[in-house]
Amino acid sequence: MRVEPTIVIASVLGALAALAACATVAVPVGDAVAGARVYAECAGCHGTNAQGTVNGQVPALAGQHASVIAKQLGDYREGERWDARMESIMAEHRFADDAQIANVAAYLSGLPATPAGGGSGEGGERGAGVYGKACASCHGARGEGNGARVIPRLAGQQYMYLRRQLHDAVDGRRPNFPPDHVALLSPLEADDIDGLAEYLAELSP
Ligand code: HEC
Ligand code: HEC
């Protein structure tokens, strides 16, 4: 049987692409232009620039790693992270398609993030100390996270949202938090959590 050269080349390229994907992490690359259209449905809560809200209800998404956004959306869809608003959005038929998730994640990860700020202005130094010892090894020296390891960017996130997530994780209200992460946070005092949130909210992403 004669094999067409174009077919051989296509399969070699396919194998190389698969290898490259394995070497990093298997996150489908989304189409940011299509993602911007999807985001129109999210902007009413997350904000025109995906900056979130200062009351801590809605997180900033601008500049978050695409892999993190995709993972969290999948978790809401599968009921592994609880929030009535996000669960109802993800339950809608169109998000059964992973391409939609990849597209909106690609769009959001490309938006510029700005530091949210907030907090009393007194806890940042304490927060920086705890962060350097217990968190920087994963979330990065500047809170930049790590897309390949699916570790969220925390720099510039809303202060009240960060506080709430840290308390929710310790109190068992965020089931997708890894148990060893909860164990790391559990011994922290309320002032440590305030300080961490304040320090991180003010970091430039
Ligand atoms: C009705 C308001 C509302 C709408 C609309 C909405 N969200 Fe959310 N979103 C929230 C709230 C509230 C949270 C925080 C929930 C929690 O505490 O777990 C959230 C959390 C998230 C998170 C987790 C962020 C993180 O840092 O872990 C992602 C990702 C997200 N939303 C993406 C989207 C996308 C994409 C859309 C549009 C398809 C969307 N949201 C539409 C309210 C909304
Ligand atoms: C071993 C690596 C590791 C360490 C150390 C670590 N984290 Fe995390 N963190 C993660 C991962 C992975 C996630 C995503 C969990 C998930 O999938 O929901 C996360 C999620 C978070 C979130 C939720 C972000 C969001 O957008 O909702 C916060 C807040 C957070 N970590 C704060 C901290 C703080 C504060 C420390 C230090 C006290 C810390 N982490 C230490 C790996 C780590």
C-alpha cells in the first residue's frame, strides 16, 4: 500500500504536538476572540474588565492562568466547588462543551490585571512574612501562580474575596481545595489571614 507523504507528515506533526502537550499540561488552547463573546454573559457580575467586586463576593479573573480558570469552571460544573450563581451558569447546556471553557479562559488570561488593594493597611507586613514562609514556594515570589502546575495567581486579587476563600477552605465550604492545602491554612490565626489577603491584594500582578 502506498502511503501519501502528506499523511505521514501530518501524523508525525500530530505525535510531536501530543508530546509537547504532555510535557507541560493538557489544557486545550482556547480562542480568545470567541472567548470575549462568551464573557459578555459574565461581565454583569465579574465586571467589564474582569476586576471582580470589592465586597468579596465576586473574584477578579483578569490575568488569571487559563488552566486555573478552566479547572475552576469544571469544578463548579461537576459540583466540586459550591456557589449557586456559578453552578447555575455552568449547568447551562452550552458549557457542556469544553471548548467554550477553553475560549473564555484564553480571553481572561490575556486581560491585564490591576491590584485590587483593600484591607486596613496594617496587616500587610505580617501577611508578607507568612506568605514568604508558607505560600511562595507554590504561588510564586510575587503571587504570580503557575499555569503549568494549575496554581492560581493571587497577586492583585480582591482582598475580601481572598479572606473569604481562606476561611471557606478551612471551614470546609470549598470542597475542591486539596486536603493538604487546608491543613496548611488551618493553624493560621485570623490576623494572619487578614494580613495575607491584604498583602496579596496589593501586589502588582
Ligand atoms: C450571577 C453572577 C455571576 C456570573 C454571571 C458569573 N459569575 Fe463567575 N463567579 C461569581 C461568584 C459569586 C464567584 C465566587 C464563588 C465562590 O465563592 O466560589 C465566581 C467565581 C468564578 C470563578 C472562580 C475564580 C477563582 O479565582 O477561583 C471563575 C473562573 C468564574 N467565576 C468565571 C466565570 C465565567 C467565565 C462566567 C461567564 C460564563 C461567570 N463566571 C459568570 C459570580 C458570577
Ligand atoms: C503545595 C502548593 C501550595 C502551597 C504551599 C499553597 N498553595 Fe494555595 N493553592 C494551591 C493550589 C494548587 C490551589 C488551587 C486549588 C483548587 O484547585 O481549587 C490553591 C488555591 C489557593 C487559593 C484560592 C485562589 C482563588 O482564586 O480562589 C488561595 C486564596 C490560596 N491558595 C492561598 C494560599 C496561601 C495564603 C498559602 C500559604 C499560607 C498557600 N495558598 C499555599 C497550591 C498551594
